[in-house]
Amino acid sequence: DQDIAEWQAWGNREEFYRNTAVSLTWDDEWAFVPPLSVQLDGETVDFPDAQPEAVSGRTMVPFRAIAEALGAQVSYADGSVTAEKDGIRYAFALGIDRMRVSDAKAGTSTEVQMDAAPYQKNGRTYVPVRFFAEAFGLTVRWDAREQTAVLYDRDALIAELDERFTVVNEWLAAQPVYDGEQALYTAAAIRVLYTALNSIDGDEQYTLLDGTVEVVSQGQSMEMDIQLDIYALVQMIAEQSGRIVGEELAQQVEQIQEQLENVRFEMIYDADADTLYLRCPLLFDLLTAAALDGAGADIAPETWFRVENLMENALGLTGEEVSDGLAAMSSGLTVGGLLLAQTEQNCEVWGNYSELWYNAHWDADQMAGYAADDKFTQSGARYTAALENSSEDTEWGQSYYIKGAYTLDTQSGAVTGAFEIRDTTSYSDTLATYSFELTAASGQIAISVHEKNQSITQIMIDITQEASDTAPAAQPPEGDPVIDLVDWYEGLWPAEQPA
């Protein structure tokens, strides 16, 4: 009544009742939890006369239905339940959480521990779906939102995705496989030029970025040294911002011109200790200046910052697991494997594993538009694919086209190409051109983005790589100050300030 009288949230009591009823109904729909289900290779498994159920955190399913969906033959005899597939026999009994796996071809028989004991309900034998699916060689994921156990044959799915990409996979197979014990030296020079077009006073050109990157790597350990001149970039941003918020920002940038012209960022990562070391005096200065009451100012700018357990905290993986994963990825790398790995990562982030099968195939369809086997013409070990596509919407004044070509050398592993993209709308017209030539030892990349009557941005990158006689450092030089980054950063903004 007070809301109606004072706030006029509703016209009268009846309107309040109606709105509340709608809200309750909507909340009920939103909170709806679907029944448990099982998905196998993208298709929902049909359980005709008994349904999956959750017991003590395990998804239990009728055995015959899931076993036959997996392609196994089921039989019951003398209290024992068996399933056979590809010459392997799986046998278990109700109420016992152990299963015997017998391989007639290999002449082996082993007993394995199940994660839950099978039981009988309404004449149906229930088993833990994860355990049995993994026993049959499937990958199992759980989609909590859809209450779905997602089962898929990972190798078979990769092979299916790879069917249209034999040319690209042959090129991937030609990439060099580096010995993890061999140290590598990689250097890159990066230059970014920006031209502001001005038909009255003349064009202005800025070197927005001019820098080098040097990396010494060995296995997963690395030592990196980046040196940059970014004064023009920051000055241009400050000048443009100054027109809105005042001139102070541009003046502040001029005061640290020398630091911006000589930015240095150093990094050391020791994979064995899973420890990262960072040093960047400019970043240190900026953080200290922003801190309360000068907190952290007593630390020398040349200090190294240490981050321990980097991979374990960031990814939940040990260094050995990361190393094994990278080794597996670099061995037998294929388009299908890359697409599926990316899809799995996305599903892990968003929790939508029930869409994995569809998304993996959708991504493959998109890639097939420019990298499927039928896009290439062959000349010896060189395969060239033409890129050409366009669209136009005359009603909205929009048009788009891409054209160009790239060539894969399946013998050397090199790739070269050039293409352009024109994107026109009612308020902008942009032409972007790209060219690249990459080999195992070197690479050149050039990008130009021309915004009609506004600007031209050019990016040039040169890369070289060779074996190194020097391994990356495992820690900063002896005598250099080192402090824990997390502790230092938290000290910049204390949780409790003095009165």
C-alpha cells in the first residue's frame, strides 16, 4: 500500500498482484533445472523405459541402453553383467564396485575399481556413466546448466574434422619439431607508422611504436627482453584526450618523454620452478605514482618482481602437465585437433559442453571456406588458395569484400600470401592490406589500414629464429633486488587507511 500511495510503483493492488504473478512465473521458468540426460557424439541418448538419475554426485544410467549406444553387446548370466566390444569384455556384478576387463586378443585380464557400485531399480541395472564411458575410451564432460553428461570419442571427432583439411595438415606436418633440450634465440623488430591525413595543412606522420623483442627459450622456460619507443603514441593519445579533459595530460607525458622513448620490459620464466620474474621501471613508476600516500616508493625502480606458482594458479596445472600438454600438441598437430582444443577451452569457460559437437563442426565449416582441400590448386609441393568474397547492402549503404591468395609449401613448411579487405559503411570506408612470408627461420609481416580521408596505419614486423648456445636464465642476476609482486601490489592500496 505504501508503494502504491507514495511511490506509485503500481496503479492499484490488482496491478501489483498481476505483476507479482508474472514475476514469480518468470523466476520459476528461469530457475528450471532440466532432467538428467546423456549426449553421445552430439546426439541425445534415448532411454526408453528408465531414466538417468543422480546418486551421491554420480550420474547413474540404465546399463543396456548406454552400452548398446556405445556399440557393445550386453548379456546377463548367473548374476553377472557383461558387455563386449571390439574383442574386449567388461564384466561386473550388482552391488560390487569392481569390474573385470578381459582382452582376448592381448590375452590380458585386469580388475579395475569403479567410482560407484552398480545397482538394480525397477528391473533395470544402473551404472555410473562416467566410469563406463571412459572405460570404452570416450572423453566425458559435464554440462551443469543442461544437466547433461557429454560423451564423445575425441580421436574420432578429430579425424572427422580433419577430413576436409589434408593439405593444411600436410603443411603442419612439415613444420620443424624442435628438441626441447635445444635453446632457441628469437628476435623481432616491430615498427608502427601513423599518418594523419590533412588536405589543408599537410599530412602528419608519427612513429607510434619502434621496438625490438628478444627471446631465449628452452622447453617451456624463457628469457625475454623488450625495448620500445612509444612516446609518439602516448603523446598523440594525450593530445587528442587533452582537447576534452584539458592540457594537463599532454604536459605530464612530455615530462616523462625520456622514459617513454626508452621503455624496457624484461621477463624470466623458470618452468621447473613455475616462477615468473618481471622488471619494467616505467610500469613501476606509474603504479607507484597512482598509489596512496606514496606507498611502495621506497622500492628501487630496478627491482625484479617475482610471481610464484604461475601456471598452477592461472591454469590449475603443474609445470609437468603443461609440458606434457605442449608436447602432445606439437606432436601430430592437425586442424581438427586445434579446432577441438579451442572448442573444449571455450566450453570449459562458458560451461556449455552440450554444444561442443555443434560448435566444433561449425568452426570447421567456417575454416573450410578458406582452407578446405577444394580451395587449393597444386604446383609440386606448393598449394595456393584464392580468397575472394563480397557482400553488399544498398539499402544501408554497406559493402564488403576480401580478395587475395596464400600459398602453403608442404615440403619446407613456409607460407606466403597477400590479401586486402575493403569495408564500407554509411559513415566509414576502410581498406586493409596484408602481406606475409614466414619460414622456419624468419618471417616478414606488413599490414596497412587506410581509413578514407582520415589516416593510414602501417605495421611492419621482421622475425628471425636460430639455435642458441646460451640457455635462458632461471632467475635474475645475483645481487639484483627481488620482491614478491602480489605482496608489493597489495601494499600500494592498503585495505585499512589511518583515520
